[in-house]
Amino acid sequence: MYEYDEECLQVFLDRQGQLFDEPVAETLEEAEAFLEDCMAVVVDSIQEVANYFLEEGVDVEGMSLEELEEASEVFTLPSGKYLIVES
């Protein structure tokens, strides 16, 4: 199981509204449990985000890397990595 660092959990807590209408977590512990339940992944680059979506069968043909970065499932982390949360 993937372990999410505090940066990842805090970004998800702060920006979960980009993906959900109502909060799904209120604490770091709840955020971690939620991310584990939906098997969220962290990748190192936007190209890896594109590769992940392709592997998962998501139609990203014609989408630019910038458009992928703005997808509601993609959370840009301050470290330059990306959290992908599929609900």
C-alpha cells in the first residue's frame, strides 16, 4: 500500500473541492484513509500522469499536458509531483 506524505495529504485536504462537491475528509488521517481506499497514486511528472491515464483506459487523446494538469482528478504538489485521485 502506498504511503502518502504530509505534503500530499495537506494538498488533498485543501483542494478536495476541485473533485468533490462536499468534503470527504477533514483531518490528515481521514485524507490518508480516503486516498488509500480509492488507491490514489503519486507520480513524478505530468508525462507520468498521461501514462497512468492511458494504462487505466482513460481517453486522453488530443489532450495537452496542460489540460491533463488541470483535470479535476490531478492535484499538483508543491514538490513538483502529482497526486491522481480517481473517485
